[in-house]
Amino acid sequence: MRAMILAAGRGERMRPLTDSVPKPLLPLAGRPLIEYHLEALGAAGIREIVVNLAWLGSMIREALGDGRRFGVHIRYSDEGEAALETGGGIFKALPLLGDEPFLVVSGDIRTDYPFAAQLGRLAAQDVAHFVLVPNPPYHPTGDFALSADRVMLDGERLTYANIGVFRPEFFAGCTPGKFALAPLMRRWVSAGRVSGELYAGRWHNIGTPEELARAASHEG
């Protein structure tokens, strides 16, 4: 399985920290956020990784190189000066991700989720598998419901953890350009083609300086 780390966003809510440093390179306990993902993915046996770039992307490329020192091989999907949003960014990177299911994780979360659990997990009839977490205080309404291992639109909602496995088929009919992922997610969930799980372990969505500080307090 290959993986994609989403690293192209501007990080508006992190300003002024992200005025001069891309959010995936912000330090958490003395290390850039994205390094935690690279090491965890490599440890899980996922060695081929795509990283998308936009805002200050050259800094990410320079910091990570080809990934060798993390035990992985990194290829970059450069979106230019303006990010293509999550959907458009993944779609652009599809040629680098291959024909098999691939893992996608946002570069601005900190988690101890066991990525190895996703190897070979996606059922033949499904186009995606979403990892969900309990709703954090800043997102009390959640995103999707879960019934057994099926993701639903209706029911008691949980929050999408920004970790998922996708088949290339998930993006069938899309065209190049900037577009969000959420409408596609809802469409396939409505069609009954998405499995899911609840993860109750460590997870931080680092969208603000306050969340960065909170995540740092849990390191070590």
C-alpha cells in the first residue's frame, strides 16, 4: 500500500506561525509534525509516500528530501502557488498513487493510530474506509455516523479523523482543478460503499496554536 500525506494547505488559523513556515513543518516537541507520520508509516511497512505541496512547498521538499532518512521513499505532487483543496490535491496525485487502494492522512494531525491496521483491509465492494474519532470540543456536531462497520449519514455523529483508505474509483468522474473532498465522501457514504471504524486512542487535529500546544503537552 502507498500513502499520501496532505501538506499543501496554507494553515490560515495558524497564522502568524505559518506565514514563514508551512504547517507540516511546525515543531511539536522539537520535531516537525510531518516527521511523526513518516516514521509511523515506515514502521507500519508503508514505504512509498506521496506528499503534496503548495504553500512554502519548497521548504517541505528541502526538509524531507527523498525520505531515505525516515526509511521511506517520498515523491512530491506540486500544486503550484495555490492548493487544490483536499479533493483536487488527491486527484492530481493519483498517477503517483497507483491502481490499488491507498492511505491518505492529513499532515496536521498527531496520532498514534496503527497504520498497519489498514494493510489489505478494504473490502472488495467498498471504495473507501474512514477512521472516525469522538467529537472534539471544537467540532461537536461531527461528520458521519457509524453502524457496526458501515459509515452512515444519519445517526449519532463522530468526527472524521483525516485518516482514510481510498480506491482510485472513489474519484471517478472528477476533473482536474480545485475541489473539496467532503461532497465525494457524502456521495459514496450515501451509496453504502464506505466502511469505517471508531478510534478512541490519541488524536489531535492541530488547526490552531492552542491545539499545537495541547498536543505538545501530551508528548513523551
